[in-house]
Amino acid sequence: MLSLLIAILSVTGHGPPDRWCSASPVAAHVASRIVDVVSGRGAEAELSRRQFNLPELPADSVIVVTDERMCERAARTYYRHELGPMPAGGVTVLRVGNRYVVSGAIRAGEWTITTVYSAQLEGIVSILM
């Protein structure tokens, strides 16, 4: 049965993506938004931190993850409830303190859904960005 599934996926071209981690420009964009959240000052920044369930941290605490194995784990968790093949382009994974912030191709209208996970990749909150 498994060999049949692998054969179908290879014929249809819906196998796993070539890269699990998103391209650097995409990751840099998401990282800059999260840096603003964790290192910003004032009432608006505090509200954003509460919405994202992230602590106040210095800007250099936001680390772009480039380990393909970690990006694969995060992508499989992020897309767990989606139907169809895994989207191309990978996911952006950021390590922020003791949390992971994952952003990919799941959309709600014009917004991209970004999800904050625990260190064990348990969902904490999803935010529209």
C-alpha cells in the first residue's frame, strides 16, 4: 500500500518540497515583523506581544532557522490540518526565546496565518499577518 502511495505521488509530482525552509527574503520579511513585536516599546508593542504570546526580548533574540530537518517538522505541524499536497516554497521558522514562530502559505483572505508554537511544536496562537 505504501509503495502504491509513493508511486502515485511521484507520478503526480506532489511529493515533498525540494526545500522545507523558505527563501531568505521571505524569512527576512517575517523576521523583521517579529523583531518589531518583541523589541518594540510602548502600549502598542505590549499589546502585540500579548497577542503573539511572546516575551519582550532584544532584536537579536529572533533567529531564522535554516536547519531543513527543523523546517520539515515545523511545516508538517503547520500544515497538519490542510488538505492536498504540501505547498512549494517551504515555511519560515523563527526561534524566539523558548518559542517557534512559523509562517507559510496558509491564508485567510489577503492575510497569511502565522502560528506561534512551544519548543515542542505545540500550537499556542495563530495570528493574521
